[in-house]
Amino acid sequence: MTLPEMCEPCLRSLRQRRVSLVDKLEWHIDSLVDLLVAKNVFTRDDREEILYEKGPRGKVRKVLDILECKGEEAARIFISASSQLKESDSKTIDQAPKQTTEYQKLIEKHKAVLKRRSDCMLYYNTRHGEKIPFSEHYVNLLIVKGHHSLEIKRHELLTFGRQRISLQQKASAQRLIKPAQLFSSETGEQESRKILVTGVAGIGKTVLVQKILSDFSNGKEHQSFDFIIHLTFRDLNLISKPVSLRELILKKNGHLAKHLDAITENDTKLLIILDGFDEFKHYRGCDVDAYLTELDDEGEVVEVLSSLMLGELLPGASVLVTSRPMAISHIPVGAIDYFVVITGFSTAEIRDFFQRFFQDEVVASEMFDTAAKNELMLTLCYIPAFCHIVCSILKENICLSTACPRTMTDIYVQYLLALVKSHTKNRVDSTNDSHGMEHQECLQNVLLKLGRLAFQKLMNQETLFYSSDDEIVNSALVSTFLDKTSVQEPGCTEDVYSFTHLTIQEFFAALYSAMAEVPLSDTLGSGTEYSIKSLPGNLDLFTTFLSGLLSERNQALLSRNIGFRPQEDKTQSFRTQLMADIRALCENGAYILTHLHCVLEQQDVLPLQELQLQLLRVNLSDVPLSSMDYNALKHFLKEIQIQTVSELDLTGTNVNAEALRELLPYLLRCEKLWLGENNLDMEAVKVVAEVVEASDTLTELGLGWTDIGDEELLVLTDAIKCKQTLRELWMEGNRLSFAGLSSLMALTPYPLKRVVAIWNNVNNDEGVRLNHLSSGQCFNVSFTDDRMWEDWAKWVLQRCEVSSSEKLVTFLHKVCDISICSLESSWAKAFYSSLTQLIRIRIEQCLEDEDVQRKLRKFEAILAS
């Protein structure tokens, strides 16, 4: 029985009222803790742990956390004690200031200001001065309640693309929400909340903010608030001196100066929006030691914002924070009550976007049909910013006379050419006079300068840059690819730039690496050497673009249209290194998906056909896969000459029946197939059974933590009986019973030599009985001292050794199980000793990545305890 199922009424009540309790008890927390110590609910050690917390709200949260472990009686005493406290100082919604005529006029004035700011939006490549009414081009985005952690093992755009479809499919009516419902409870009443809105670059976070501001200022939605204050981290980056929250608010809301005290006293009617947390240059340092509690308290900007998010400042106010997934782990713990994921456009909304873009129903329908025929285009159109890129390509593509794009790089190259064409008067590919040559050289110079800037910022994980950066060039073409914001500061105006979309920055960074007269070892490595597989996960898309740009077809296209000199040496060098990396990754079973995409981008099968491998082990584990990933895998396995796949690891990839059927011809070539940590329904199990029944090579099958039960096992049992080639079946962590496993007894010890069923509905006595009734000791329902677990530990350790530090963290979440750590078996002691040593080595190697280092230190402490 799970913890929630064991909840008694008082503990359940504390969980349900957690947010409101933090608001109510922050003023009385010290006296409440003393009272609970006196009643022997808390020990003195508990009190020390609580007092160590930062700020009164943090102390309340710690009290509630400790009560979780104290039981129902402790929770009952806590509720009784807290109800006796005086609440004269606490703030409630009923304490709203007198709604004078002057106050109402101020509300209307503020709405008018917000209306001017939010009624028109700047599209991704609109020319300066061009305004598009927000209502004409806003398309509803799919918003899903809940917190979906996006650990960035690789590029977040691709990572989230793999989760988007499952989020949309699983979303029930209760989970799908509209922007107007963000601050409404299930009863429809407005609640004070700290909300995090997350989504990949270009998915529409800032557009959602603009939607909220527009609806509020036009009197349509969010009318439970009197005021909405909008702050962007782009603006906040320019503040380098101590500042108060009053100063931050008034920088762009000077009209509120006279009444700001009255507004903040009634903070339950106030919403503060903090847009673009991932763009904050101090986002890694928000876990501060000092908190501010008053409007005029001055501190570093990171202290002001952390205090606001944690509710130390304006505790009754609602706060909405937007961020890309890569930064959300740095938001202070306890700051967020409510998580929202923007999953982008559905197919119907993509069609709607096309209608709004082309402003002609017939043309829009034709263009949508064209995009729909290209699986890659349609798959990526769920991102609103990318949908605009596709529309721009389709609008100009007829005149470019280029082939239909086959890869992601093809799409971006055509986007580059389409925008160059639309923003320059002369077609550079058809001009042969001296003026045309000068124009080409100027164009190349501008693009490479932008590329170098993009590359430098990408390597530093930065998306913003300023007018002081000397690579900003005064060219009309620059405005095509950059967004510019002018920020007013006392005595100066600072221009802040960013690429119109994160992927545009990555494309330009790859363009610089591919086309500049700079060796790849200078951009991808050190000295005279470089390695593709050593690049960090957040550079996956950059690497993919680089591979596509160094293909012969795109080299020729860029040469013909822009005049770039083909980089034959780089192309050959990259291809050679790519094949060398693939050989190493296949032979040691390391993660290989990025390299498969690089191969797909190259669109050259000859190197694959010439590749000689001793073993073909394909590891795609722990990343939800999309149709683009399956295309890359199928392309690789189709073209490589080796027929037998020694090992295919699809653990934790969200693989389902449809994907398995699509991969069926390649699954039949596998000797070992790992499908664990995927929720496999009966249809998926039937496809697996087809593989077992038809394959002449499959000897080991992993189905751990796939939620299969006795009914699904019966389908597999029939398949094993037919072919009798399967030797090992791993089914740990499922819903199997003694009765279900009994169906396999007749298949042991031949063909099945090993059946692993730990963490199922089978106890040790039943495991002994299974082995007694069958021939041989083939069933394993618990950890033992035998050689099997020693071999398993060696396999896991080898996988950890060939993984990146980011990937290692994922493995550690799985293998640092306390029930295993407590084993006295010699294999377990040796395994965790070796694992601890590996962690310490990696901690020393990743000094520059503080986040990964912090996670590794956590696991080091777990293993040492």
C-alpha cells in the first residue's frame, strides 16, 4: 500500500492545506514550535532542524515535512495547537483597502498601460515598426497541469518533443486548462498561488504572459486581481547594484508610485509575473542565505526575487514564473505550489496557425498539406516559433528552387535562404558582376559574425547579449535573426539582443563551426584533437546541425546561394570522427542517439556500409523517443551491413505498441532486447510476443518495471513455448503473482535458464516453492549471493563507466536503492565501492558543471551512509 493510501484524516488535511498553512502560520511559527516541543510532539533536535531553515515560511514548511514522519496523532495535536493561536496579525482577503474612486481610477489607468503594451505582438521576423494585433495571431496553447521533470541529458527541445505526445494523449479534461484557469481553484474561486510555467524555447511562454496581460487589461479574464506587475529577467539582468522591490516595480510602472503601499498591503489582489527565469544571469544562485521581508528592504536583485518567490516578500501575492526546463532545478525549493507545462500546438492548432499566417484560406490549406506530407516538418510544428519558420520556408521556397527538405538542417538552411532573400533586394545566387561579388562577401561576413557570437554564447549557455558586445553589426539583415529590446536605465539606454529562437542560435553556431576558416579542433576540442561524443548533452542539436551543414548537399546549397567556399577537409574530418565514435559507442554499449541523428543528417550511406564492428550494441535508454528518433534508428540499422544486433536498449524510452510494430523488422535481429521502464499495455506485449515467436536470435529479454501482470505473462509464455530460443527473462518490479510465474515452470530449465522476478507480488517462500516444483534453480525473486547478481553488477558498472556524468546521474537514481545498499553480499559491497570511486572521479572531472557535481555529491553521501 502506498503512502497516500495510508493517509489518516489529519495528515491528509495538512497536505491539502499546506499552502494556506504556510500563509497563516508564518507569523507564529516560533511560538508554535515551542508549544509542540512542550507537548512532546517535537524533540529538541527537531527544533534545531526547524530553526536552521531560512525565513519563517521555510520553517513552516519544515514543520509540515517533519509531521509527515510523526504520524496521525502528532498531526492531530498540531492542528489543535495551531487553531488556538491568535491570528490577529495574519493577512486575509477580507483586509482589502477601501475601494475609493481614486483607487478604481488607478486600476483602470494601470489596465490602460498594460493594454498598450500587450495588444500588439512582434512576430519572429517582422520589420521594425510593423505591428500585428495580438488577437489576430494568438493561437491557444495546450497547457497541462502537473510537474513533469525534464532532466536535461540532451537538448531540451528534442527531449521535450519526445514527451509532448504522451502528455497530450494522457491529459484528461481535469488536466487540460486554459490561461484563465491558472489562478482558479477547482471550485472556481481565485487562490493565491506560486505557479511555474515551463516549456522549451519558442513554445509560447512569453506569448502566454502576453495573453494574460491582454485579457486582464481588456477586462476579459483574471479580474479577481486588481493589479498585475510584469517583470522580465532580461531587464533584471541590467541591475548591478542593491535594489528594493519598490524600485523594481516602479521602473516600468511609475504611475503606481503614489499608491504602491496601498496596493501591496492588499497583496492578495496582486499578481507578479517573472518572465524568462532561464535568461536570468544569476539563475544558478537563487538559493540565497539572506531574505527580505519589506517593500523597501534593499538587497542584491537575486535576493529580492528569491524572497518574492518564496513568499517572504508580499506573502499574499500570486507569482507566476516562466522558464525553460533546463533552469527549473535552480528555482528555490518550496517556491512553487503549482506546475504547468505548455505542450504547444495540436494538429488542429497548427492548421489554424497556417490560416492566420497566410491570411488566405486556399493558400493556407495548400501550404498545410505540403507540410503534412513531410513528417519532419509537421512533427516540429508543435513549437509555435518553429511553425512560423516552416511557414516562412513554404512562402519563399518556390522561388529558391531547392529540393524538399529531408532533415532538420535542410529546413534551417532553407529558412536562412528564405529570410536572406526576403530581406535583401538582390538574389545573390544570380548576380555575377563585381557588385554582386561584394554583396556576397558582405553577406558571408555578416552571417559568420553572427555565427561566432552565437557560438560563443552557446558555449557559455547564454541566450542574451548586449550592445556592448562588439560582434553586433549594424546591418539590416541582423534584425532578421535577432530580437532587440531597449532598456532604459538612469543616464543610459541599453540594447538587449537575443536570437529569435534558441534553435536559430544553435544553427548559427553550427554555421560558424562549419563554414568559418577555423579548424574543428578549435571549436569542438582542444589542441589538434576533437571528439563528438565528448560534447555535453545540451549541444546535441548544435552537433546535429553541424553534421547536416557538413554534408555535401548543404555545402553545395550554401555555396550556390551565398557564395561560401565548400569545406571539403572539414567534411571529411567530421565524417571520419563520426564513424570512429560510432564504432566505439557500439562496441561498448554507450549512449548513441545523437550520433544516429548525425548519420541521418549526413544522408550518406557509404560510410555506414563500410563500417566494421566487432559488436553492434545500440543504447538509446532513458530518453523518451519521438518519430524522428525512430527514423534515425531505422536508417542506421537499415544501412549498416552487420545483421545481428547484439544488444538494443530501449529502457525508459516511452516505447509503445505502435513504435514496437514500426521497429519489428529490426527487433527480430536482436540477441538482447531491453524494454524495461516503459508502460507496456496488452497490445505492446502482443508485439513483443511476436518478436519472441518469430526471432531466431533473441536470447535475453528485459521487461522490468513495465506494469505487466499475469495476463500479459501468459501471452509471452505461449510465444516462448513456440520458438524456445529465449534463455533469460527479466521481469522485476511488475504485478506478477505466484500463479502467473507458475506458467513458466514447464519452460525451465529449458529453454529458460533464468527468470528474474524480484519486486513482484511473490515472497521468498513462494520463490523457493517455484524452484522446488520446477527443474533447477531458475527463478530469482530476491537478491542472493550467487554469480548472477555479480554479473549484473559488472554490467551496470560498465554501463556507468562509459556514460557521461549527466547520464551517470540517471543510472544512480536507479541503482542507489537503500534495500540493495544494505545487503551484506560480497558482490554488493564490491559494486558500491567501485561505484563510489567512479562518482568521486566524475566529481573531480565536472568542476565547471555545478549542477551535475551537486547531484553526484548527493549520491556519494548516500553510498557513504
